[in-house]
Amino acid sequence: MKQMLTVAGGVFFAVSLTSLIFAGMSIFQTREYEQELAKRGQIEKTLSGWTGLEEFNKQKLQGMQDFTTGSLVVAGVSGALGIGLAIAGRNTTSSSH
């Protein structure tokens, strides 16, 4: 039982680290996309507004931001679970002495 809790804690902690990596990459890509949108000229912005592409750009940016937020939430929850399970596994006494 002790080893199962510790291993489960390690798995949750690994999920947490993976989610943090995804969140970091997403933050980088979101920032890059924001800069790309900001560099556009007024004519391109006007044409994008007429064709509906501007709404698509806003939705894409919102989706990227939502992914970042979701990744950070998953990282926090799984990290807390992982640490809790690892501590529980460490403090669990073996009943088969």
C-alpha cells in the first residue's frame, strides 16, 4: 500500500510537470501570436474586419489563453494530489510486520 501511494503520487507529480511544460509553451505561442496581430497595418486590420477574419483571430487567441489557463489548473491540482499521495505513502505504516 505504501509503495502504491508513493508511485501514484509520482505519477500525479509527473502529470503536473508535463502540464507546466505545456502551459509554458502555450504562453510563448500566445505571446508570439499577439505580437503578430499587433504588427498588422491598418489596411490589413480593416480587411480582416470585413472578411470576418478578425473574429476568427479573436477566437483563436481566446482558445490559446483558455488552454494556458487549463494547463495551469491541471498542473496545480495534479501537483497537490501528487504531493499529498507521496506524503500519505511515506506516513502509511505497513500492517504486515
